Amino acid sequence: MKVTVCDVGPRDGLQNESVVLPTSVRAELVNRLAACGLPRIEAVSFVNPRLVPAMAEAESVMASVASSRVPGVVYAGLVLNEKGYERALAAGVDEIHYAFAMTDEFGLRNQNQTSEQGLEVGQGLIQRARNDGKPITVSFIVSFGCPFAGRVPASRVLGFAERLMASGPPDEICVADTIGVGVPSAVRELVGGLRSLGAVAGAHFHNTRNTGYANALAALEAGASALDASVGGTGGCPFAPRATGNIATEDLVYMLAGMGVETGVQLEPLLEVSRWLSEHLGKELPALVGKAGVFPSIAS
């Protein structure tokens, strides 16, 4: 079995940290992750820097990375609207990641748009990406629960997925547990539903309530072909109260390696990146494998 691990540390991992890293350090993080064999990295976010200061100067990060790109690694950029798409295209990302919320309450706070408006923007961006020859993943924010509207029914999420598939499918649909409230049964329902619609399914989990790794395994077993994670377990959403970090890339890779799931990621170098990032952020990161060590019989 094989799965694509996408490290979102340079984007989701850093956007909610109190320490804003310089552009050069953010670019170095991307380069260090690429050197570990990660097949996909969400390197930057083309959002309003006044609202998310940690993501400012995305173009400069991409320009710094340009001369060090590793062949075969996908360098992706997150966009939330048409303007972000145009910036991403000009900056030379390999893949577009567009996200919109499954509840109006979250969408209006995060992107100033309802879910219906988010769907409409997404449909337009998919068409533009097709015309521009760019792969595009669409992520459904707060797919399992919203801090403002509560539980999100699976029928609502799959309804948006069905409409998106019918109007011209993206390369992948990713369900995101933005505030870490999902459980494995709900994950199986959503990922299985996406697969039934013919979608290539991805999943993005936060470990807020210690269910992130169980959810990742459930997603894999239900047919997800891509899993997001953040080096060190950094992360969180500036617009989601009490949201904590993503599942840690090194902890996920350790689990997958022990199961014989192919990722192509080198675990020991990844642990070094996590330690390096911890020093730059000036704090201990949530990931556990680096603290406990790699068990001798499980190596990647």
C-alpha cells in the first residue's frame, strides 16, 4: 500500500505560531522537508498578510526555493480566492490548493463568503486550473465540526462534493478536521462517500482531542490516497478558537512505516528537521517520536 504524505508545516504549521519566521527560514524549511523525501509540500499561502502575518511574502519564499527544487516533489500553494490563484500561478507553484468552509458561520469569518459562494469560487478555479494545466486540490474546511455552528452532517459535506464532481472534478477532494473533533467512524463515512462519488480522496487532521492518528488510519483504510501532516505537530487556525496543531508528520510516518505503508519519506532526517524547527520557534513541539526515539525494528 502507498499513500502521499503532504507536509503542510510551512503553511498550516506556521500560520498560528506566535513567532513569525523570516522568509529565508521558511524557505529553508521547505528545502529541508523536500530533502527528506516528502512527495508534496504545502509551501506557502497566498492570503492577506494583514490577516495572517506569518504567511506574508509568499512570492519571496517561492523565489528562494526555486533554485533548490527537488525533482519529483510537488510544491503547492494554498489560495482562498481568484486573487490568490493569480498570485500562486505567477509565483510558480506546482499545484493549487483551494479551501472553503462547510458552514456559513466559519466561511464568513475565514474568507468572507458562505459555503455556496465558496463552492462557486471553487468551480471557477477548477476550470481556470484546467486551462492553465495546473493540478488542483479542493479542501473542505470544518468537514466534521465547526466552532460556531457545531456538528457538520456528513450529508452536507458529501452534497458539496457531489456538486463539485458534477460540475468538473478537481484532482483531489480533501476533508479537513480543522478543529480536531472528528472520530474514525465519521472519517470512514466521509472518505468512503468521496470514493463512492469517484473522487480521489485526501484527509487533513488536527490532533486537538487526540484522535488525529486514529482518524488518519481510518481515512487510509477507507480509501484516502493522501494525508496531510505538519512537521513537529505544529499548526492551528487563526479563525478557530482553541484549535491546536496538525498531526505530526514524523509520528504519522512512523506509524505508516511500521504498517508497511510506502511513503518514500526518510524518518531520521525528518526528525532532524523537527528539532531544527523547534529551535527556530523557541519551544518544544508536540510530536512524540523525536522524544521517544525510533523503535529499532521500525525504520523507514
